[in-house]
Amino acid sequence: MSNAEHGCDAEEEQSFEEALERLEEIAEALEAGHISLEQSLDLFQEGMDLIERCGEILEAADGKIEELIEINEDVLGTTSLDLEQRE
């Protein structure tokens, strides 16, 4: 099934959870082995694209976390190390 068949017009609009769910579907289809070689290659390529998309989403989330930590340090005058020592 294509992204459009899964309710996604463009890969960039897919959430991390949607992409991960589709990756699971692809893995199950490939593991079952009841599809042609051509279909397998198409699904493999789609899976690789989804892995790249998930990586981009995770990198963006990591950047946002780093930004929030920096803001916290600026506002509170503490460092991450200071916060860890208090726990």
C-alpha cells in the first residue's frame, strides 16, 4: 500500500507513529514472503524512506530538547549537572 492509501498525502506529513506503524506493516509483509520480488523491492524502498523520515523526526525532537534545556539553564541559572545532583 502506498502512503496515500494510508491516509498520508506526503511522507513529510506523516507523524513518527504513523511512519513506525507503516514500517511494522512492511516488515510483516516482507517476513511473510507471500509477495513478488518486485513488490518486495518496492516495500523495501518504502521502508528505507520511512527509516530516513523517522530519523529526521528524531533529530528534530533532539534539537528541540537541547533548545529547551538551554532555555532552562538560562532562566534558572542551573546546568543539567546541577539538576541531576539534586535528584
